[in-house]
Amino acid sequence: MGNIAVAKRLDPIAFAGIRKVFEKANQLEAQGKKVIHFEIGRPDFDTPVHIKEAAKQALDKGLVHYAPNGGIPALREALAQRLKADKNLNYNPDTEIIITAGGQEALYLSFLSILDEGDEVILPDPCFGPFPLAVGLAGGVPVKIGLQPSQNYGYDWEAVKKALSPRTKAIIVNSPHNPTGGVWSEEQLKTVAAFACEHDLWLICDDAYDHLIYAGCRLSPAAFPGMRERTILCGSLSKTYAMTGWRIGYIAAIEPIIGAAIRLQQNIMLSLCTFAQHGAVAGLTGSQDCVRAMAAEFARRRQLVMEMVRQIPGIELDGMPKGAFYVFPRITLPNITSAQVADYLLDKAGVAVVDGLAFGVSGNGHFRLSYAVSYEDCREGLERIATAMKVLAQKQ
Ligand SMILES: Cc1ncc(COP(=O)(O)O)c(C=O)c1O
């Protein structure tokens, strides 16, 4: 092959499975069909008005220039205060917090900051797609561990212990978890913290859904004794404040990590959108009623979804989704793959879900359903799934 080719480094990077579903759903809509979008992993709410107003005011004031590489001081200060108020965590806003382009960039900067070539990172399977990719692009090796649905979708600890090697550098916690909605118990969080301490590992905590917990533990492992020094919090305003398009996330960690991340940021993004950061300050410092109201609506939908999913033939919920806005039912029908079921539901029922395989091999045989659509659409979509699955079950 000549030089005019794409780098081999990109070979493992395919378009996310979700994109295929989304495109097909759009085609069906273009033909005039109503599709229920259970595939999309983002809140359906608008960003609260006071956040938009603050961004508009920043624009009117001419705050349109580069921001500091680490983020505007007011936003880092607001984050430090929120982490204190919500999780009793103490981070110095000047040296221990960096603003990132969403939680996703926070993950990339974190792995680039801690991994040497060949270092291994223990992560869940199924998982948010960028975990293994980000580890790989940073020179690391993703070590995927299956989850136990009956244990809040926690790690299978026997498998974790077997996977441990002299090259293990970090372990990921993502609670609430995408794609299962699992939320770990306090005991499970303490177990992973103790494991990280015992084996001298970094704990990467993906907190993208930390304000969408309907049952289960809200503690941060960073608050446990000895954990502040080895925990890297990767957080986001995307899901909490319905701000996915604003691209505001953060890392909170000890100074050397934030220092490294800022050096990277300076050379990659340079800085984040200045007026978006001013909007984010209003979100963090203003009333949190909007956050509670959105979470309450998700909780109401979750109740409906769980009740309806349990009545549908051919699928089963093995675990209890206690957070985020996902459920991850297992397909119990023989002789059909989850990819075929997802295609069938879109073609025959006009309901878009994501094949569980898109989240890793352990997701095979499942699909992810996101209830980030209106209550009415949740009901209609699940009725459509029920009708379609009855037909499928009878055919088998
Ligand atoms: C587990 C998890 N982490 C991080 C992210 C990144 O979100 P954002 O970059 O919008 O903050 C997502 C988005 O879906 C996610 O599901």
C-alpha cells in the first residue's frame, strides 16, 4: 500500500453501531413513517432557559475569544463548589479541574495522561463504545470484563482477578452505566476502590450520568479513604442539564494529571467555546430544580418502561436498571440474533433500538432501549415492540 492511505491506527475505529440505526430510522421517516427513537442516548429536553440566557449575555458582552486552556476560572470554581455540595469532594479549581469538550474528551485526555505503551485498562463489557477505543489510541490495551446483571451490572470479580497483570494500570467505573442502566451499591464501589488501592491502580470514574440515579448509591469512590489521589473523575454537563450539544465536560483529579491534561488541551482543542462555558456556570451555580425535574421525569418513564418490558414475550430484564435512561433486555427467543431483532423492530414496528453487540461482545443477544423520549412515545414504542415480539415468538 502506498502513502496515500488512512493510518492503520484507525483500523479498529468503525462508525458507531448506533449511527447505522439512526440513518435507517431517518430514511423511514423520510418515507412518512413515524419512528420511535429508542436508540438515541441524550435527553429530549431543551437546555434550561437560564443557561441559554447566560450564554447569550456572554455573546452580547463580546466574550467570543479564546478561553484559558484549562477552562474559564468561573466554571472551574463553580464545578469545585458543585463537587463539594453534591459529593463532598474537595478539588482546587485552579490546579485540580480542567474543562473538556464533554465527558468524551475527558476520557481521551485521561488515558493519554496516564497510559504508557502496552499498559492495560480493565473496563466493562458491554460498555460505552469510546472506552476501548480511547484506551487503544493512547497506546493502552483494553481488558474487557463481563458484567453480572443480578449484581447491579457490576464486574465479575473472579474474571477481574484473573485479568490482573503486571501491566494493569487502571480500572474503569461507570455507574450509572451505559448501556445497562446499572448503578453500583456502596459495597461494590468500596470493593473496586479497595482493589485499586491494593494493586496500585488508577480508578477512572465516568460520571456522565451521576445525576440520573433513581435507586442505589450516589457516593463517589473519590470520597473513600486513600482514593482521592488515584481517582480521575470524568464528568459532564451533557446529560445532567440537557446540554449535549454544548460540549462541556471536565476532569477532576490531582494536579499532575490536570497539568498533563492542560498541556494536551493546549495542543489539541486549545480551549473550549467561551460563551458555552459562561452558560455552564449559570447551570452549576443556579437553582438545581431543573436537574431534579428532568430526573423525576426520567424516573416516571423508567417505571413505565420496566412494567411494560416485563410483559413483552421474547425479552427479559436480567438486572434492575437503576440509573441513566437505558434498559438492556435480553432476547430469549432461539435462532435469532440481536442484530436481526433490532432490524426487525425497526422494519416491522417502526421502533429504533441498538443491537447490544454495538457495546461489546457481552452485549450480544440484548438490545439497548433509551427512554429519553416522551412518556407517550415510551408507551407507544413499547406497545409496538410487544405486538411485534408476539408475532416473532409465535413464528419460532
Ligand atoms: C458512559 C458515557 N460516558 C461519556 C459520555 C460522553 O458524553 P459527553 O461527551 O456528551 O459528555 C457518554 C455519552 O453518551 C456516555 O454514555
